[in-house]
Amino acid sequence: MKTKPDDKVLELKKEVQESKATSKTDKKAEIKKSFTYKWENHRYLAVRASYQFFNAIWTVVMAIGMFLAWLIAVLAT
């Protein structure tokens, strides 16, 4: 069965509306970047270096915390 031209127009309109809806959410995501993203990709080297420094410290603190949580869980059983 052949589709009517009106059906094709309706399908195209739906596709356009969906693409507009997704593009609005994408634009909002692009506009509102997180503080850490801006910090990590800053144009000045000192700012990027401070991000790397604090990120390394945070990673070590989290690793120690996970080890202590694991140790407590093992000793508690």
C-alpha cells in the first residue's frame, strides 16, 4: 500500500520537532559546563596543573578510604 503525501509530511514534522527538542537539551548541556570541566580544560597552565594536583590528592584519599572500608568489612566478618 502506498503512503499518502500527507503521511510523509506528518512524519517529517515529527522528526523536525524531535530534533529541535534534542538540540535544545544539547545546547543547555553545552552552555552549562561543570566547574571541574572548566577547571580541567582551562587555558592557563597553572589552573590546569592545580586541577591535576588536587585530583591526584583526591584519588589517593579515596583509595585509602576504600582500603579502610574493605579492611573493616573483612575484619567484621
